[in-house]
Amino acid sequence: MWKKFRQWYSNELPTPPLTFTTQEINLGGEPFTLRRATAADLDELLTVERHCYAGDTPWDRASFTNELRKTNDTLYLVLITGGTIIAFIGCWFTTHESHITNVAVEPEYQNAGIGRFLLTWMIRRSQELPSARLTLEVRVSNEPAKHLYRKLGFQDQNIKKAYYVADHEDALNMMLPLQPPS
């Protein structure tokens, strides 16, 4: 009931589940599979996070489970090689704003264009809706990620103080204005 009221109040129409068809792609001469993440991927998603965040998992199992259940306005994709998930990205979508919730690439695959590929894919999907802007948060200390986001056109916005629960690090909110695809 409340969801319908919020949709009506914000002039948002209920949306059907976001669709995604599994794709075989080639990045840097290597074959990968890009597919929608499922609950069966939870252990691997947490493993990728642990590898990216020095043994920590900023998102716990319950957070991922909750996100993967939202199929109408949320899309999580995994990138697979050799039967193993090596990267993932998640995004919330509305007509007003899309928001990258999480992106992670196994350290041994970083700096190979995988993060850029996943972000570019979500930028295009956001434009197709069309959303007016795409936002994300990034740790203020994560210089490589901020550099990539800026190269993709994201602009610095405000600082969110003590945003990250585990260590209370600040986050930089970044925004990319979007134009519908031509």
C-alpha cells in the first residue's frame, strides 16, 4: 500500500521487473559472461568484496540478499570468467535518478578496463530509462576509483561525513548528468 502511495505521490509509475539477457563479451581479448546476479551468487559476491576491502565485507549477506530481491528497480550484474565471478555492479533505477549501489572488481583484474566497462554499461542503461542523473558514493581515500569516475564524467558533489559504518570514513557523493541516448 505505502509503495503504491509513494509511486503515485512522486508521479512514478510501477515498473515491471528489469530484464537482462546473459551476454558473452570480450574484454581485452579475454572472454567473459555478463549475467544478472542471483541469490546463488552470494558467497562469491562476499568473496569479491573481501578481496577488494582487505578482508572486510562492507555489505553483509543480508544486505546483498535484500538487494537481489528487488527486481523492479534494481539490477545487479556479475562478470564471470572460468566459472568464477570476478566483478559485480549494482544499480537502482528511477526516472529521476539512477544510483550505483556497489561495484567491485577482483584485485588481480583491476586496471584492465573491467570497472570502466561495468560503469559504462550502467550509464547506458540509466540513459535508456531515461534517468536524469546517475549518482554514487566513493570513499574519500579511494583515489583510483575517483579518478575513473571523473574520467567518465562524474562530478564531485557533497561529502557525507562518517558514511561508512565500519570505519566511519567519509564518502564523496558524485553525480553524472545524463542525456537520453541518441
